[in-house]
Amino acid sequence: MKIDEDNFIDQLHMKNEDALMYVIDEYGGLVKAVIRKNMPCLKQKQEECFNDVLLSVWEHTDSFQPENNSFRNWIAAIAKYKSIDYMRKHRYESEKFVYDEMEDFELPVQDRVEILDNEISARTEELLSVLKPRDREILIRIYADEEPVEQVSRDLNIKKPVIYNRISRAKKKLRMQKGV
């Protein structure tokens, strides 16, 4: 059976390996680009992350809902979150890694943690830069600082429903900015 755009999802459900090869051919470039963008300082782990994304697609094809999202967006989201997981996972490990001009130079663990923290902070700032300052503050306080919504509401003198609306709109704006 020839695998194409119309039947590859059904074939993935039936665990047809040719369907996975179709996914690699059609979406592999996208997945690798998302991984490279989210893991620039863990170049030696990018291939492993790519394989984990494919494994997740293979094992969790049943969670794909075509009525809610396109396959392209679904697999890009998996790649994004897998690469973020890799950044977190390898943040405190003491493996040798490559970071731009520092190729083949082993850094102490503390320096690596600091570089990864800076990388994550820079990516977060870049993502949040499209938001209004008040919305950015709300997201940071609730998600980064883990403050309760009630506390943020009191401190900023904004009603809780308004906070939830601002969060919802900010998330939507962030999704639209990144295309996922």
C-alpha cells in the first residue's frame, strides 16, 4: 500500500512502519528545525531528541485529533516540548557539550548551568517581548514566580476574571507569534 497524505495517520494507528517513514520524509525537516531552535547549545543531543519525537509520535498517534489541529502543528508541538524537556534534563548533567565558539571545550558544571539558564531566560524574554508590559508581568508572576492568581489580583488591583482573560489572550498571542 502506498502511504500518502490521506492515509498516513490511519497507517500510523495500525503501526505501519512505512507511515513512520512517510512522517520522517514529510515532517522531518520541520521537526529538526524546531529542535535546533529550542536546543542550540545541546547540538550533540539533537539527534536523540529527534528520535524521541518520532517515538512519541509512534506511541501516541491515538492522541492526535485532526479536528482540533493539523498534524504539522501537532508534531511541531511535540518537538518543541521534547526539546524543552531535553534542555531541562541536561541542565544539571555534567556531560561535555558544544556551545557556539566553545567547541570541544569542557566547561565546569556550574558554568554550563549558568549558560543554559541564560539561554532559557533569553528565549523566554524573546517570546514575551510581544506582550504588553502588564500582561508580561502577570504571566511571569503566575507561571515563573508561581504566585497565586489571588495574590497577583490583589497586588495589581485587577479582578481575577480579568487576570484570566489577560492570560488567555497573552497565550493566544504567543501561539500566533510562534505559529504553533
